[in-house]
Amino acid sequence: MKKIKIFVSALEYSANIHLFYLLNALQKKQLEFEICGIFDSEILKRDSSFSPNEFRVMGFVEVLRLIPKFFKIKKALIALAKECDFALFMDSSSFNIPLLKSLHQAKNKPYLAYYILPQVWAWKPYRAKIFSVYCDALWGILPFEGFYYPKTSNFSYVGHPLLDEIPFSYTKANSTNFIAFMPGSRISEIKALFPVFKELVKHFKTMNKKALLIIPRHFKNRDLSKIYGDLRDFEISFETYEGLKQCEFAFVCSGTATLESTLLGIPTILVYKARWLDYWIAKRLVKLNYIGLANIFLEFLAYGSPKNNHNPQNFPIHAEFLQDQVKVETLLKAFYKFDNEKFFAQKEKLIQYLKNGSAENCARKIENFVKNLQN
């Protein structure tokens, strides 16, 4: 088969992990390809045209500061994409929409596919029409996403990438005496949550529980004391899955990590603190009852839509504590009251709902695209 050139736009750390598994699935199909664009060269072990690191931010205020940087590289990214046969966009819709718009209007454009779609079911639903117009293919990772896109869009559910990636999934509670703490992958998240976690650990020490701090791999060569401060009460792991495998419980910042810990079968409590301005804006824009992905997915499974859930105080699988609720006493109480039986029953429902991983299905779609090029 013809060797193809693939343009990739993947900013988020989790998106690059998903991309790693997709490229491995492509290689197993003995498909010849090269990639260019903006992605994490350290994760993929491939040279990237641009680094995504400076574009990884959280909050509305921080995004505004990046606008001048984006316009500096926009033309270069579009020029790169035009040289390719296939363009794959992942997550980060605010970054990707301007690129898609320019490429959609171009005379010579690659095939435009979007994998890890924006959460139009949570906010900015108008984006669904934009993506259905600009993209040749939409690859959903949630079973309910398709209902939010026009029937004319080329949408398909490909499975969820985490089901490719998780190496184990406990079916019952373990007693290991290790408690995992995951305060996030961004420094602003860590600064907000870690002081509370440090106080929490002092209580667990009196119960002969050990604290394991799971640190993102991209901090491996950094001065950890400048990010976390005093770490004497923690054991440290840079490997999420290996670290969680040792643990009987986890306190996790919101994001992909809470879904990971849940699918792995680690009883989890979600803890999250944002800047007040960012939180205030999000509360007015995002129409959801929960912020944890496992809770969100199970709510869609049970009710079809968040608006049909008339008792959101009853969390589908694990508790969530936000902003002023993030207190040592509150988290300890939730730890003692945690319902393991409910957690594991709901975890199995979640896995059945998501069905399968996505890497193989995405790789097959790219393989079919290449075959059609030959004809």
C-alpha cells in the first residue's frame, strides 16, 4: 500500500497517550506512514513539528493569554496539513476549529477526521454543526455522542480509548494499606489541591495507611519540591497504572484520571478546586450535574440526559467535592462512608456501556482510507 503522510493536532497529555495506541495499531497493520504537526514527541517517540507543552492550560483566563502564540503558528500548521493525505484532530476544539475552518475552505486539503470530539453534550452545542460541516469523519468515544450531531454528519462510535490502555480491572476491594493521591497534571491544579492532600495524609498515617503520590511523567526531570513542596510523607510513582495497582483507594483531581482509576477498579473520590473566576464561568456555561466522567457517563446511561435526573445528589458511582467542599474533614467522612459494593457494580455497568477500545477501529478506518486512495 502507498505510504501516507498524516497531520496530527494533539495537545492534551491524554490525547497523546490515545494517539500512541492508535499509531501502534496502525503499525501492526503494516501500514507505511509518517506523521507531522503538533503532538508530544516524548510520548510518541517521534519528531514533532511543534511542541504542545505551552498550549496545555486550564481555565478561561489562561487560554486568552495564548491567543497571540496560536496565531504565530497557525499558518505553519495549515501549510503542513495541506501537504498531507490525512489530518487527525484530537480534543482541544478551541485550538483546532480555526485550523479546520481554513483547511475546509482550501482547494487542496487532506481528509479531515476528528477523534476525541468536543463535549458538545456539556456546553457549546452549536459546535456539533460546525464539526459536521468542517470534518469528513467524526469518531466518537462515547455511546451517546452521536445524538448531539446532525444526522447528515459522518459520525461513528469507535469505542473508548481507555479500554485499550488499562492493564487490569479489579472486581472487589483490596486491602493494601496504600492510598493514592493524584492532584492533577497542571501546576495550578496541584497548588490548589496538594495542601489539602498533605493534611489528609497526616490522618491516614495514624491509621497505618501509606500515601502514594502519583506524579505525571512530564514532571520526571523537574525539581519536585518547587511543584509539590515537602514530600516526606509520600511514596512516589511516575507510572499511573503501576502506582494505582498498589492502592486500595484514590483521591483524584477531575479529568481523565478519575475515569482511569474507576475503570481500573480503584474506589475513587473526585476532588477539584479551580480559580473562582474559571469556576464561576464554567458553572454558567456547562449544563451538567457532575464533572467526573464516570458519573457523567453512567447518568447518561440511566437517564438519557442530565435534565432527567431529579436526584443528582445521589452520585452514580463516586462522590465529588468541589471548591469550598474540599476540606480534610469532608474527605475523611466520605472515605469512611464509601460504598464499595455500589462502586464495583456500577464499574461493571460502565465497562459494558463503553463496549470496547477504540485504537483498532480508528486504525481500520485509516487503513480503509488508504485502500480507497489506491483505487
